[in-house]
Amino acid sequence: MKKHILLLFMVSAVILGVGSAVPPDSDAEEPEPDPQGSLLISGVENTYHILDAGGSEVATVSMGEAIELSPGNYTVKSPDFEKTVTIEAGKTTELEPELGMLVVSGGGDDSCTVYNADGDRLSENDTGEEVFLPPGAYMIKLNNVGQEVTISAGQKQTLGTGSLFVMGSGNSEYIVYGTPEDELNYVKKKTNQVVELLSGTYTVKLNKASTSVAIGDGGFVVLATGMIGVVGTGNDSYIAHDSNGNRTDGVKTNELMELLPGAYDVNLNNTVRSVSVQNSSVTIFKAGTISVSGTGNDTYSVYDAAQEEKLGSAATNDEIEMFPGTYVVELNKTTLTGRVEEVQAEVLAAGVLTVSGTGTHNYEVYDAAGEDQYGSAKTGEEIELFPDAYLVTLNGITRAATVQAGSTSELPSGVLTVSGTGNDDYFVYDAAGEEQLGSAKTNEKFDMFPGNYLIELNQVRQTARVQANQETIVQAGRISVSGTESDDYQLYDADENSLGMAKTTQEKEVLAGTYRVELNGETRTAEVGEGEAVVLDTGTISISGAESNAIYMVYDTEDERVDSAQVTEKVDLFPGTYTVELNSIRRTEVVNAGEETILGAGVLSVPGMGETRYYVYDASDKLMVSANTGENADLFPGTCTVKLNKVFRTATVRAGETEMLEAGAITLSGMGKDEYYVYDAAGDQNFAKAVTNDTIEFFPGTYRVRLNKTEQTAIVEGGNTEELAAGSISVSGTGKDFYYIYSSDRGKDVREDAENDLTENVIFALRVSAGNKRASDSHRNADLDGDGKVGLRDAIRGLADLTDPLGLAKTNTEVELFPGTYIVKLNKVTQTVTVEAGEASTLAAGVVTVSGNGNDPYYVYDADGNPLDVSKTNGEVELFPGAYTITLNHVSQI
């Protein structure tokens, strides 16, 4: 499309009917007006969308195309135009959008793109082409460089452009950026191609060297270039750096590089030449090559003359292009100096060094002094080196070698092998046996320089001679002990040196000779020949019927312990007679080769709570084993005695069976404060004690349970717990005085008679000790004065209270008892109380005190005048509620 032509016209036509005339007086009806209207859009070529009042599209039309529509309001839309029109019946509504014109000047070589303010792309046009647009703001882009423009109705807007031409061969690309440089907005052209640009300043890059140019309206800017080239093989690439350090892309030697005028450094494999590129000039450099002749397997490197900078590397026989100069070449750390001339090839000749062998070991190459290592390789592989004298080391042995240019120097080696299973390692030493040179698995080959060596297999040594290009094979034998793999056997040489151990059934590789084998303290001698496998037969001891992890011991005929194992494990033994001990019970058995000797055991089980240990004794009362209830004990068959909390039971253990003695338990519920004791049924022997709420395990039977001198009978059944319940008594108070608890069947008269008898006996004892009583006198006739007798009786009564009560405690402290009725005494005043299981009975007490200076005593008497207690003034006396008489210095008060 070169130009939009706006053609506006309307065509009106009157269509006359053809046929018979209508008489003037005819009654024919007048035609009804057309109910439709029409819309005609003129102006710029475009596509317009017709939307009804509801926003729904009803039609799409182009410029100059009339469309019939029902009367009403419509919206006409295009990407850059929107207007509302009204359609009337029988009428044509003409719509002509108001437009402006845009022209981007130029010769039509490039295209420009028009975008609206929202960034929508509207059209693409050649430079110089007229574009009609509705009034508004637009973005115009020419070769990715944009400029904003405003279009006015009926006005023409012209954007000026100029042209840029970069001279050259047409082989290179130059890039034009907007300014400031925008990596997203650019255009590429070949040299000798013209690019049209909007007026402005641009950056031009050619091979990454850049310059700035100003493009004016109608201007034509020409940038001249120059060329450089490097004459060479065409295999390597050279690059150039401008004065700003920008690096060009690489170009092969023998190819030209186009550059903008300026100063450059030309780099060929890190060798550099400087050049000043002029307009339309061509600068040519000549390179040479350097290489190292060889096999092509190794890599050489080229350094500057000072050997400070590495310039390049290649495989031997491959060339490296370089500018003329002197260089140092390194091949496997050996060096030579080479001189590169223009268009000349400098070839440094290398030689080859190799060590024959199997390829399983590495050899190393050193300088003649043996100080610097130059390289290493597998035997049979080659190392390329510059001609010189070298030292070669293979598995710790060193030989001298001379490398000559263009030839191969080979050092022969031999192979040493110890035949065997491949399970054990053998070691190779020098002839003196002082330095270890290496190791390998049996059957693995060992590359060695010819000579004499010592080989060691499982600490046994033997001499071997290695010859060039031959294999020396040392035949090893094997020794093993049959068994279950549960035990280890120890191997010794003829001089009793330990050679290590192995599991039974596992082989140990040995050199031919005589050996001693020890298994669980027993020894056998074995003669092993080359390639021979010697097996020493054993038998096995095991225990059946056991269920725990008990340990059994095995002793020889001299009662020396030779092994031990869990009852679930087997023991391998050389044939013979052995004693087996399980939980202190012994059995003597004969072990035969290739057979398993099985000893039957039984199980003693004492089911229980697992909180108490039981003990098992043999017929001679020797302790055999102990365990917690709930744990089993493995025993050889027989009768034994089992003790649980000093209660004994007899058990008979049978092979393969479980003898069960089921335990029960006693528990006494309470406060967890006082201890209770368990006796036999007669109450004579104490078996155990515990704190209330704790449980004691017993064998089934009848027992007496004592709690603070109160007793109950308990019947224990296997697997059950006999539960007894306690209550408690306490006296509230200050916590200062003691209260005493007695059985309710101890009456006052009984207590007084006992107290009087005890008093008379004490009086008699006192008089006799004083020498005032003949042996024939009745102690009943002994007498003291009244005050002394009363005082002594009070003392005796207090002593009886201390030694005879069921329990005692300070006020505010509980005493646990079995249920029943009890007498409680507090400072000689008593009360009766009934104790219920699981309940606490509390008696209330009060306090008497006489204030004073704390020096004089005051006395407390009951209502009958019986003395109860004495205290200093300010001291307290705790009493049960009641009436009391207080006497202070012979003055009394109730």
C-alpha cells in the first residue's frame, strides 16, 4: 500500500417502473416508507465495528460500504476511532472520521511501525509513505528506535530521517543502537548496506568496537572501515581488543576482520601485536607454528620465554599458531625452548618411555636426580617426554631410563602372583624384607621390575624371583576349621607366632608349611602343601529347651574354661570330652567330629509382678541362679529349691518342659507412711516388710500381716493379690506431746494391777540392791513412804506406756492400724476410737498453759485428782476435752 486515497461520493438513483400506466382515478395505495435506515462510512480505509445500544456487535463494515440498520443509536468503533450515531428510518447517515496525516521521510528502503498511546501496533509502512490517522498521540519506530508524535485533524506531521552507510566488504555485521545505548532497541546490517534512522545520535558497533554518529534530517553519513588479517594455517582464531578493552569475536587465520578506525591489540593464542587501523587500509600479520612430534596421546603447553604465562596447549603432533618469538614448551613437565618464525613451522621432537606389564599398576617418571616427578601411567602405557635421562619407579623399585627423540624406550617388568581364593591379601617386600612395596588380593597380578622379593601371606613370608616379561606364581594353600561360624579359630606358625583368626568354616590362605590351630583352648597341627586345602573337623555342643539369654560355659578335662555362649548359640569344639555348666549345674559330654551334641534343658518360671527377686538353690543349698518374678531361669533337669521373700518351695525341672511356680502378692492400702510386716501363719518368722500401699510377692499360703502391733491374716493365691485395708488415728494438737494407742480389751483395772505389781517388784529390787532385805522376806512386804511410792508408780506407769502400746506419735501425726476399736491416751487421759478401713479417725485435743516467768512448775490433775502432767509456766500441756485441776505452788484452780 503506497498511499491511502480518500474517495467520497454518493450515488442517488430513481428507479421508474416499466409497464402499464396507472389511471389517474386509480384507487392504488401509496407505498409505505422504508422502516430501515442506512449507515455509510467514508474516509481512511479501515474496518469498523457497529455496536447497538446494549454494546453488542451487530455488523462489521469497511470504508465506502453502506449497511442497513434499524432506527436507533449505535456506536462505531475502530482501533483508533469511536463515535455514536443515530439511524433514522428511510434515511442514510453518513460518517466521516476526522483524520490527520503522518509521513516518515525516507527513500522507502526501511519500514516504520505506528503504535497508539496504549502500545497497540496499528500499521507498518515504508518510509516516505503517507499514513492517515485520527487525532491523538502515537509512537513511531524506525529500525527499533522510537519517537513520539501528535497527530492533529487536517494537519500533516513529518518526521525527518537520515541514512547511515558503513563501508566494507559486506561480510561483517554492524549494529546501530539508540543513545544512550539500549541493548533491546537496535538494528543489524551488513557493511556496505544502508540503514535509515530517525534524526538523532546513535552508537555504531563493528566487531564490538564502537563509535558515535549524529544523523540529521535528510543527511547521509558514511563510516569508513579498515581491515586486519593474520596469515597462518587457518586452524586457529585471532581476536582484537580496542583501546577500551572491548574484545572482538574470533576470526580464523587467513580471514580478514573489518574494524572501525582506531588502535587495536591483535591476539593469536595469547601472543599479541598492536595495530592502528586506518580508513580503507588493510594490515596483514604473518604467524608461524610450533608443535611437538609424538604419538598424539599426551598434551604439551607453550609458555612465554620467562615461563610466566601459559599461552596455549595441544596434543603432540598438533600445531599451535603464534606470532614470531621465543617460547618455552612443556611436555609432561619436561621443557624445551623453541623459536617461531613467520610462516615457518617449529617442530620439537619428543621420545616415548614405557614400562611393560599387565596395566594393573602405575609407574612414575622422575628427573635423573629423583626429585621432580614428571608423570605417571599404567604399565603398558606410554609417556611422551623430551630427550633426557630419567628415573622410573614401579611399586617402590627404581630403574634408570634414557629417552631419545623419535624413539621408544621400554623398561621390561615381570609379573608376581600368589594363587589362591582371592579373599586374602598378600604383601610384597624388598629382598631384605624391610620395605613394603605393595599389596594385592591372591590371584591378582603384581607388576615388578626383575629381581628378588619377599612375599607375605597372613604373616608368613617366602622368597620369590621375578624375571623380565615372565609371570612368577607362588602356590598358596588353604586351611579351615569346620563348624557353625559361631566361633573363631586362631592360627599359629611353627614358631608359635600368631597369624590371625577366622570364623569356623572360613578359610585362611597360607603358604605351604606346618601350622598350629587353636579352637576354644584346644589345639591341632596341620600340614599344608602348595595348592592344598586342609580342613580340621569339629563337633558342636548346643542346649535345647532353654528360653532365656542365660550363658553356659564349656570346660576341658582339666577344668579350664574354653568357651561360653548364650543358650541360643552353638559352640564349635575339636572332638573330645567337655564339661558344660548352665546356671552352676554341670554335665559332662563327649563331642564327636561332624556331630552335634545337644544337652536338654528345662525352664523354671515364677510368674509374678517382676518386682521381687527369687533365688534357686541346688540340693546342697548352693545358689545357682536368681531372677525377677516374671523372668525364666534355664536349668539342666533336676530338683531345686526356690526362695521368694524367705519362703521356700521345691521345684522339679524336666528337659524341654517349663516348671511353673506361680507367685501371688499381699498389699496393704493406706497412707503410704507406716511399715507393715509379713510373718508365717504362726506369726513367728518375719518374711518381709513394706510401706503401706506397696506390694510384697509371696508363694501361695497363709500369712500374718502386722501393722503397728495390730494383725490380720492374709491368704495368698497364685496369680492374685491379697488386698488388706488399713485406717488411721490421729490427735489434733500442737505436735508437741505424744499420744499412745492401746487395744480396747486392756481395761483400767488390768492396767492398774499390772502397774502395782511392777511397782512392788521395782521397790523390792531397790531394797535388795541396798542390802535392806533378807532373802526370806516377801517382796510384797517391802514399802516406801507414800510420796516415794506414788512417784515410783508414776515412773513405772510411764515406762509401761512406752513399752506396751500398739503405737504412738506426736499430736497432728497419723498412726496406721487395721480396723478395730482402740484406746488413745494423751497425757494419761484416754478416749476410745473406732478405726474403719480406708478412713482417718481424728480426735480433737486442747491445750492448757499457765503464763508466767517459766521458772516454776505447774501440775495438771484429772477430776479424780490423779496427776496427769507437769510443765513449767508458759509451757503447754495437750489434753482431751474435759475438766482439769491446775496446781501452781500449792494453789489450785479448776
